[in-house]
Amino acid sequence: MTTELRVLRAAEWQSWYGQLELAFGGVAEAAEERELWEALTECERSVGVWDGGVCVGTAGAFGFRVAVPGGAVVPAAGVTMVSVAPTHRRRGILTSMMRRQLDDVRSWGEPLAVLTASEPDIYGRFGYGLATRRMRADIDTSRVRLSVPDGTDDVRLRLARPEEAAAACEAVYARSVPGRPGMLERRPGWERLPLLDPPSEREGASPLQCVLAERDGDVAGYALYRVRPDFDAEGPKGTVVLEYAGALDPAADAALWRFLFAIDLTSRLTMANRPVDDAWQHLVSDIRRCRVAWRDGMFVRLVDVAAALEARTYQVPVDVVLEVADAFCPWNAGRWRLTGNGKGAQCSRTDDAPDLALSVRELGAAYLGGFSLVSLAAAGRVRELREGALAEASLAFGSPVAPWVAHGF
């Protein structure tokens, strides 16, 4: 049998997405979920593999802009909706889609590709490195107390319908993007994602609820959450399920956490995706009873090494020659001299002796400042070729704020 790889046509979206659903278990999504993803899909940036009239492979690429250290928001392809039919595995279909996709991203002039992975061991061979983590927590709010900063009592909290508060929540989110590497600038239409609320996804919890933190009439923070009621012989033991939250200052942030900790008839607060440096960890009386854990977040792939390294700034001045290996995108392979500081950077090819040797995968892992070059070197993934270069470059590549992506895509 022969297959054809080509750009997705809008009229084919239903069968294309149906293949994706089948690959992820065959459970049909709620109509509102399907409608949203159809509206957000950029067909001209998506490909499918067809065997006759049957779709057997899918891959998309949203046109995103992602925050990087220094506050710039850089064009990036948001790789998404990748699947191969179980009948067509091990035939090179995934590799062919990744090849086509990265060639396209390069032609679009986007220096980065990013993704969140259903299975994290898939994408390393295509040059993607784990660059962000997401924190999970399950807090016993009946036994954990909060110590809040001065000014918290000056913050007014107000319940609001999520749809009515959406614009205010999006304004807080937009102001937060440049300050945290990895956050995605939300394009028109993406403001609908936090409001997606199909009953099939609630797992016994309430419809989405919203609380706003206000100061002098201006919204300074928000939380979108659900409540899952539960009772036993001893009384109520409901759970607050935090979906999204954001705040512009410590007092507004603390006011929101205090609210979430104290909702009536609940004794637990759970969250599945928060920054690993979230401030509430410094407010709680007993971190052990918060059952903190983390899992992988976003993977980053440098499609254009020079443009990507020039797009961000560096914590301290750096002048380093990188020997980069990149078998899948050979235009990146070779030696690059990076010079930069807190104001900007330049990166160009050089014949000078290399100071560090690494693959593009490790460069992606370190790019947002979430994983240090020193830790990658300890794993044997980065080699120091000039004494002192590793410590210098590792400090420069760091970020004072942990990188994080607020939602999947």
C-alpha cells in the first residue's frame, strides 16, 4: 500500500480528527470540545497521511508566540494532534510527518517548535528537550494553615460567572506572559479554552466557578475552580479542584489561595498544573501535607539555533562557542559563537575551538532556563571542552523565574 502526506483540507477535518480520537482510545469528545478544536485548528499548518480515502496519520502546528527569558515573546510552532493509526505503525509515518513539519516551521521563519507530549519518550529523537515542569499538589486544607503577606486583607474577592469574567481574567493572563518563560501569548479564540466545561470532564465536580481578586475596582487576580462535594460519617470532606489561576501581585495571589483553602464543606485542594516555584509553597504551615509532585510540561525544539539564541537574553554576560549536534535538522549542526547579556545577544557560525559540546535536544532543555547545563553535563549530555565554560554558560542560560506553560494544546 502507498500513502500520501499532504496539507490538511478544511473539508477533511472531521475524518482527520476522528483518526486522532481513535488513536487516543476511541472515546468521542463532547460536541463543545470538538467544535472548539475545529475552530482553533490551522489547516494550512496541519498535515495528514492518507491511505486511499482513509486518514492514518495526523499532525498540526498552531502559530504561537512563547515568552523567553528577558521578556520577549517569540514565534513558535505549537506541535499538536499527532497520531498514527495502529494499523500503520512502524512504517515511518511519524518520522515523515515530523520531517515535513520541521521543514515547514523553518520555511515559516519560526525559530522554535514546542509541544506537550502524551508519551514523553517519543520526541527526543526529533530534537525536542524537556524544558518546563508542572507542579501537582493535593493539599489537606483541614490541617494546613496559610500565613499571608501584608495587604492581603485589602484585596476584595468577588464571585463571577466565568463567561462574564473572561475578559478580566484574560487581561491578567496577558500581563503575566512576559514575566514567565514558557507562557503562551493567547491568540484570538484561545480565550475560550479556559472556559471549556463539558460535563463529561468534571468527574463529579461542579460546573466551573470563578472568583476575582480586586483592588480599587481593578481586577488583580482570578481563579477558575470546581468543587467536588463529598461526605462521610464524620461530616463534609469535599475537594476544591483548581483549574486556572493568576495574580499580578503577592497580596492578590495570597487572597486567592486563602479563599481556595477555606471554601465551606471542603477539606482538600488539588491542582494538576502550577509553576514549580508557585508562591503558596512559602505560605503554608506544613509542606509535607501538600503532597507536592511534578511531571513533564513543555518540550522545546530549536528549529533555527542562531535566531532562537538571539531571541532571549542572558542572566550574566556570556561568550561561548557551542558545538551543536543535530542529525534531524542538519542546518543547525556545527559551531556557533554566542555572545550576550541582559540586554541582548548575537549568535553566528564560527571556526573557533568549541567550549561546550551538546545536541540540540539539550539546548532545548536549557533554553527557557528551567534545566541547567550543569545538571545536563552531570548526566553526560553536555561536554565541557574549555575549563570554566560550563559554569559560565549554565549561569547565563538560567532564569530567575521557573518556566511554565499554563495549558495544553
